[in-house]
Amino acid sequence: MAKHTFANYTCHMDKKKTIINRELSWLAFNERVLNEAADTSVPLMERLKFLGIFSNNRDEFFRVRVASIKRLVHLKDRIKASDDDPKLIFKKIQEITIEQQHRYESIYQSIIDQLDENGIHLVNERNLNRNQKAFVREYFEEEVDPIIGPIMLNQIDVFPQLRDKGIYLAIILHSPEKNHSQYALMEVPSVLPRFVEIPGDDEKKYIIILDDIIRFNLMDSFKIFRPESVEAYTFKITRDAELDLDNDITKSFMEKMKASLKERKRGAPVRFVFDSSMPAELQRYLAKKMHLTNSEDAFIPGGRYHNFRDLMSFPKLDITRGYYKPLASHEHPHLVKYESYFDAIKSKDVLLHFPYQSFNHIIDLLKEAAVDPKVKSIKICLYRVAKRSKVVNALINAARNGKHVVVVFELQARFDEENNIYWSNVLEDEGVDVLFGFPGLKVHSKVCVISRKERGQQKQYAIVGTGNYNESTASLYTDFSLLTADKRITKEVEKVFEIFEQSIWRNYRFQHLLVSPFYLRNKLVRFINKEIKNAKAGRPAYIHLKMNSIVDTNLIQKLYAASIAGVKVKLVVRGVCALIPGIRGLSENIEVISIIDRFLEHARFYCFCNDGDPLYFISSADWMVRNIDRRIEVTCPIYSKEIIREIDHTFEVQFADNVKGRRLLSDGTYKVQKSSKEKRMRSQSELFQHYKLMAKS
């Protein structure tokens, strides 16, 4: 079913189409996440978690991408009708979303049925026994009732401002008198667990959803109205998450961000998701009050429950084959040979690959720098950090120990703005120099430079990575971090920080780092052109790329030109891929796979054959216009032959993945390429074993 859907909606079966629409490609990506929830070889509770990831992804998609499409729809008179006409795209998004919702509910029900078979029962307010009813009533009175309050819609003139991502019960109070029904709203509190374990009369486990605890007690909540009966239907809205920063020069950037975050909470609704059994009259009433129209807004009928991103925090249960076996991160064998990280890095470059190798190496390096009397300064770019960040704590300790600490904090890291504002205030209070990026550009670089006085001279050490300095996500995301004392790199990382500190773009020249938006695009085009030239001359020519997304049309067209010239192009793209491989005469020399597995593939690296002397880079940048032209990103060359072999091995293993690697076909669909003759290759498992052996060497 999914294959047919995306063959039709992604490519429209148009032989002339060479670019897949970004939004529809994203939906295809989330379909692959949903496939993990459907895969019975995945442990049962992990499948439930993938449903939560799918739901969370979709919420963000509507808050950001669909909101942008809606703005384009309002400009429809200025846009020529085409395959990418925003009205058509919006319609296709809604059709695909509804179809995915049906599949989601089917998968969810099958998982619930399997939980039943394992003695774990998800119950609702209608099938509680006597003891459970008593527990639910007591839980409601002690935990829920004190923090909720119904809003009687018949009694107010202005419809309340509903919270983005909130779960609401639309309630009908049926009066004994005819035509005297009332409507009410009640928000399901987000501060309480969504899933509550309740007692049973046997050894089985029983779990009830918080929504149903409220439903069970509704008659008591509205007893002053003496209703004959009460009905409750779950719904939620998704709001436009775009931040609108005003141009008032009298306000600081921090003030603008805080004001914009308040406005986001009042952003225009872009999706109305509701229980499909909700009476039509109540649907129309809510839509009217929220100024929604079915023609311009996404109306998504669904099941009884919404906001199932909460499935990611489902109670931990003792169930056979319920979870993936824990995989402990390994220490890097070179780093553990030295008492000092600086001695280890000075001796040779080190590449860390998370989560296979421990992120604690980064934290320990910063902790050592914080107390080392030879260290004079630490400069670092922070985009997303953990809620209880050990990285930030190490930086604070460094400042307390008299080091000059500079933190470039990106306040516009989407949905992490409030966390970043909090930490930037904490750092400033501790004497850290906090900078807010570069005017007009988002800072997405993952760089750090530590300056140390050694034998009377300044020695610099750099960390350049593909992912955030965030110990929480480092256990879930696959990323690279290069630790180096190579002057070619460290001096230029220092130069990147000079740009931030001066807040002025001077004629900085970089010979080694590829820094966007100033150099990266031109360099990538040159590298591709060289491969085209070599292929035409009969010399070796290939391009290997790994990234999260590729949507930059100009770079895609260059890859098509390379394919036509005979360059062999291989891409590992986890998420959105606007490129279509395998089109005869255009992209038949291009292959694309997407890996969706227990860890989120997040590392980015590029390799160009360069006539047999390959060029290797790791990068913070995807091939998207925003990354290349509107952000400060750092792409770093790899000079160590040992590390180059590591990257080669990673790419070969991932491209051979025939378990979780889904190949993108020329019709826009993804398919796992399994063969009975091939050895099973699950790249993440293979890499874990590789680093396990490496740690013992």
C-alpha cells in the first residue's frame, strides 16, 4: 500500500519529473519510520516507541513545513499552477496523512493485541473492575482534579487560546431537558504521565491512558449541572511554529526571541486532528470557533487518542524480547592510553563515532581543559544541549578556574530556543562570554577550539563534529567528532570564532575548512566538476555522500550531470531526498539508500575520488539551500589515512545494509534490497561489533 501511494504522490508517475517534492519526500521518510513500527522483527516495545517517533515527527512537520505551504497557498494568485502548486501539494499532504493515520491505527492495534498476549492489558474507563475503579477515582481526586479545570463554552464570548501540542477533550453535557446540551473543553494535563499502571486481581499488568481516567470521572466533574450523560472526544491542534523576529533596533536579540516565542504559542492553527467518532455538529462548532476551513486547513480524522509521541515514554515493562539489548558505548583505544587528552590528540588525530564510542570522551576533554593550568581559553559553538548539560557544566567550571570561555549560542535552534535562552543566561551569570551567532545567519557549526600554553607558545586543539555537543542525543544519534591538533585545521577553526567575535565578515580566506555560506557551494561544485572531467577522460571517478537530506536543486543537477558523464555516485540519505536515482540517460549511475534503525543516522561525510587521491570531509551541513547559503556551517577535511580507512569502512558497511537499508527506486518508492544469496548485513549491528573489537585492540 505504501509503495503504491508514494509512487503516485511523490513522483506523479511523470517521466519528465527529475525532482521529488520536498514535503512529499519527507512524508515518505516518516513512512519508513512507520515501517519500523510495523516490522515484527523489531522488539515489541521498540515498535511502540517508533509509533511515538512517527507521531512526534508528524507534529513537527505540520508545525514547520505545512505551515509554510499554507502561507504559499495564500499567495496562490502569484504562483503559476504546476506539480508543485502549493494547493495541490497541500491536498496531497492531507491525503497521504489520512492514509498514514489509518495505517498507524492498524499497527497500534496490532501492538496492543500482542501486549494482551503477553499479559499486558491497555484498558479504558469502560472495562475496569471494582478495585480498578476505586484506584482510578482516587488517582483522579489526588493527582488530576487539582490541576484541571473545565471551560464551559456556552458561558464565554471568546473562544480560549488552545495550546499547541496540547490534548483536549471536547465534552458534550446532555441535559434531561431537550435542546439544552452544553459544550465544554478540558485539557489533559501534560505534567502527569500519559500512561498509568493500575492494580489488577492477577499477575497481569494493567495500564490506562490518562484521557480515560478523566473520562471515567466526568460525571463527577460536572455534577453541578446534573447531566443525564456526558460524552468526550479527544482533539488537538497544531500551530504554525515560524518565529517572526521584529526589526526594532532598540531591542536586544534575546528580547526579540522571547517575544517571538510568546507569539509562536498563538500561531495560526495548521492542523485539526480529532476523534473520527466526534459528532459532525461538534466538529463544525470547534472548527468555526478556531477559524478553520476544511479547504485550507488539514482536518485529520483519527482514533480515540492523539499526541502519541507520548508512546516514547511508555512505562518500562518486563516482557520477553520487548526491547533492544542495551549496547554500551566503547572507549577509544588511543585515548585511553594517555593520562592527558592533550597528549593523546597531539600524538595523532582521533575520530570518535557516536554512539558506538563514548561521548564521555568529549565531556572528559572539556573537564580536563577546565582545570588544566596550561589551558587559557575554550571557544565552542552550541546549537542544542541536554536539559542537564554536562558540557555546559564543564564550561562553567572552566570560567570559574579563570579560563577565557566563549560560547556561541544559537538561540534560533528550532524548538530548543527556550532551553538555549536558559543556558545562555546561566553561562553569562558565571562570567562566560556568550555570543549569539552572526547577524542574519543561523550558526549550525559543531566546532570547539582549546588554546593551551606549551613551552612558551600557544598550542591549539580542535573538536569538529557533525552533531551537537549533547550527551543525551549522543546516545541515540550516530555522529562523528574529529579531535585534532593539526595546525591546518585548528588555526582555521580559531578563524571561524574570530568571525563570531568581530560580528563582521572580513575577507577571511580558508585553505582547508569549507565554511558556508562563503565557500562550501563553490567548492562542492568544483569537486563534482573535477569528477565529471576525470570520467570523460576515462580516469577513475566516483562520489560517496552521507547526509540527512538532499534537496538543493542546483547540486542535484550537478550530480545528474556527473551521472551522465559516467561518475559513479552513491548516497546514504536518511531523510528527505529530492533526487531520483536510476532514470535512464540521467541518473542511472546514482544509487541512494536510507537507513532507519534503532539509532538515528545523523553523521555527514563527503568523499570525492579526485583521480585516485580521494578527498574526505566530515560536515555539519546537509545539501539544502538553508545549510549552504543561509547558515554558518563547517565542513572539515580528513587528512589522517587511518581515519580515512575508518570512514571508508563505515560507508561500505552502510551501503551494503540489506536489513535496514532501503533503496530508493526510480519510481520514488523505497524498498529493502534483500537477497537469499547475500549475507545479512545490518549496518548498525555490524559497526557496533567493529568498535567493540577496536576497543579491545
